[in-house]
Amino acid sequence: MTRLPGIGRRQLLWLGPALLLGAASRTEAHRAHVTLSRLQGNPRAGSWELAHSLHYHDAAQVLARLAGGRRVEPATLEGRARLALEVERCFRILGPDGRPLAFGTVGSELEGDSVVVYQELPAPVPHGTCTVECTLFQDVFPGQVNNVSVEFAKPSVALRLSAESPRATFSF
């Protein structure tokens, strides 16, 4: 057994379970499969901007399924491109007229333990009610929850989408 400097046998016996509990809580901390999409308005550019944050570990599992078991890492350009295509396939916003808004993917990056996919489009006119539909990762994780934060709506709106409730609306 390797001893840590300044820690005696008694402290090590007390610390052992605490270290194990700490490790268990870290590994169990990611039991829920959740994404967060933030929708913001950019008045200067006259656009709407979306940032989808996908947990790295979940993204890796989704990529394994998409690549037929071939190892594709979310950190690679190919991995982030495949994830962006998956976001395009599974996330959409219907405008006030009921037609899908044409978001374009502008990039992706690693940020901490997440992959972030960025999209934008010209702000829709006229104002009204939009419907968000999201089934992102639900075919891989049955309990997947996709949170959407609409940050320019008055007041801001937080939508919680799941397999049981994959659609929600907001007004702008």
C-alpha cells in the first residue's frame, strides 16, 4: 500500500470509504442523459443562434451506434460533423406558419466535458408562436431529456422535452 505523506494508518482507514464514496458519486453523477440547447436572439445580426451542449460520454455512445461500431471520437472533426448532422436530423423549430425554420450549422467545438454544436438562421418574421421538436439521442437512451432554453422570449422559457413529450411551444 502506498502511503500519502502526512497521513497515518488511522486517517487512511477513515479516508478510504470517503474516497470510495467520492468516486462512486462522481461515476453516478452522470446517470441522467440530458442535453441543453440555448436559443438566443442576436439583434445586431438579425438572427437566432442555437448552441446545443451534448455530454461527451453520451455523444461517444451515439457515435458508436451511428458508425456501426467503428470507433469515432467526439473530439475529432469527423465525430463533431456526425453529431452536427444528428442535431440537424433530430432538432427542429417550426415557425408561426408551421413550417420548419432553416437553421444552418456553423460549427462545433469541445467545451469542458461537452461537445457544443452551433446553428443560426435569420430571425423569423412575423412574431408569433413556435413549436420545438426534439428527439435527440432518444433512440439510444430511453430516458433522454432535452432541455431548451429560449432566452429572448419575454419572459425566458425553459422547455423540457422527452420521448413522452417531444414537442413544446414558445411565443416571441
